[in-house]
Amino acid sequence: MSVTSYDPKKVNVVVDGTVITGFASDSMVTAAKNEDAVSTDVGCKGDVCYSENANESGTITITLQGTSSSIPKLRTLASGRKQFSVMISDANDYDDINISAQRCRVTKMPDVSRGKTPSSVSVTIFVPDLQIR
């Protein structure tokens, strides 16, 4: 029997040199490619042709508590239309993931929501060359 342990404290997200804090309880960060790496074409007799996709772009979504002290930094990057670097590291033993990206941009100003309890805020970052290692 195999047992693994996941520790969210071993996951770090750094945006423009600032360590992001105040993650929401349901999710921290998601990194996804914008398109498939390869497309296929199957001929009428079953011959297959692979076409490599040159689009290496992706999206990083950070989910924060509405009270996170990192939100003003991300709002400033969005309003200033600034390019910045993003680094994500996961030091959990079973899946040592590292993402380092340059020239990223916040694609949309984070929403503002106020209510009885603080809600979560999602920040979407475009990454021109998303490499997951």
C-alpha cells in the first residue's frame, strides 16, 4: 500500500518578486496550457499525421481570499499593464513541480465582491511560454 502526503505549505507562488499569500480554502493555483501540444489528422484509410503546435502559451489562475494582502499588488500590476515574472514551486516529495515564466500579464482586473462573508477572488495571468517542469 502506498501512502502519500500533500502539504500546501510546500507550494510557493511568487509574482513580480512578491510571495503571494492569503490563498482561498478551495484552491491555490492552477496552471494550464492554452492549446493542445499536437493536433491530429486521420485520413480516410487510417493514415495519421501529427502537427506540432507552436503555441506554448498558458494561463495561471491564482485563487485568493477576499482579504488577502496580495490583492492590491495584483491590482497594481493589472492597472499598470505591467509585464512581470511568475514562479511556482511545489516541494512535495511525490510531484516536484517548478514553473518559471517571464513577460506575464494579468488579463483582467480581479473582481470586487463584498458581502456577509469574504468571498474568494480569482486572478488570471497570461503566460507567453508556459513550461511546467
